Amino acid sequence: MTMRHFDEELAKFKETLLTMGSYAESSVGQAVQAVTDRDDKLAEKVQQDDDITDRLEIEIDDMAIHLLAKAPLASDLRLITVAMKISQNLERIGDEATTIARRALELNSEPQLKSYIDIPRMVTITLGMLKESLDAFVNKDPEKARAIIPRDKEVDALNRQVYHDLCLFMLEDPANITRCLNLMTVSKCLERVGDHATNIAEEVVYLCEARDIRHEANKALP
């Protein structure tokens, strides 16, 4: 394989990863929209589209194995292994979207609660984190990646607040219990999306700096 041929395959590999990222991001947004708009057809579409994300993960793994055998530089090896880890996180984000879609179908079969609490705010933050982590990967921007990581604490705090508020709803009226439990699951899924976006940001730092910050006490600092 010539260097030019390798570079072309590597570019296609990265493009496939970003396509997967776009599907994962869209699936989460659509799944939450299915909840807020009470849209069964959209929820069903998200469930069906999960196969696309799964197939892309397999395709990326196959491409990565092929490229690893021919990577001429250590930096190429790091890029390929990081991309594989990112694809794993994206596949799990797709799984979270599917779970939200299933909960949407259950929620839509009952009267709507008076409020969805902070769930719309959570999805705005988590999707922003995901988009920016992928942008940081494309642009090889470790500073942007590091800036994403502390935002996971904000998502965690919102998840705790949602849990607290929904518990109050259940205490007010036991008829709310099933709907509140479903919304708790939606909130927890979004919290996990934030975790996966954080994982991707950490991988970007490793890609750019060859430094593993996953278990550092303060990941926001260089």
C-alpha cells in the first residue's frame, strides 16, 4: 500500500466515524423529541435506525483492523485506536437513544405530566457536549476537548434534580408513578450520553497529547 493510498483509506475511516457520530446525535435528539412531542412514529423510527449505528460500528472495526496492519506512524496507530474507542461510545449513545424511544412509547400511552422538568435542558447540554467532542476530534483540538469534560458535572446535577422533582410528583399522586419512572429513565439515559461525550473528549486529549487523563483528579487542567 502506498502512502497516498493509506491516507485515502484513513480519510474514509474518519468520514465513516463522523457519519456514525451524526446518526448518534440525531437519534438522541429525535428520541427526546418523541417524548416532548408525544410522537410515536418518531420513537419507532429511532428504534429502527439503531441498526444503522450498529452496522457502522462493525464497519469501523473492520476498517480499523485493516488499517492497523499498515499504519506507518505511531500517530496513525493512536488515531485508529482512538477512533475505535469513540465508535464504541457512539454505539452506546445509540443504545441510550433507543431506550429513550421505548420510554417515549410508554409515556405517550398515558396523559402527559404537567412538566418534563429539566429534561429539555439536559438534552441541549448533552448534545452540545457530543457535537463539540466530535468537532474537537476533527480539528485535533485538545483545549476544546478539555473544556467539555467539566460540563459532565452539570449534567449529573440536573439528573439528580430531575430525580428529586419526579419523586415529589410521585408522592403527590401515586397515579404519576409509572410516568415518573419512565422520565427518570429518560433522564438517566441523557446523563449517560453526557458520560460518553466526556469519554470521547478524553480520547481526543489522548490522541493529541498522548496523555491518558481518564483518571486524573482534575481533568479540566492540563
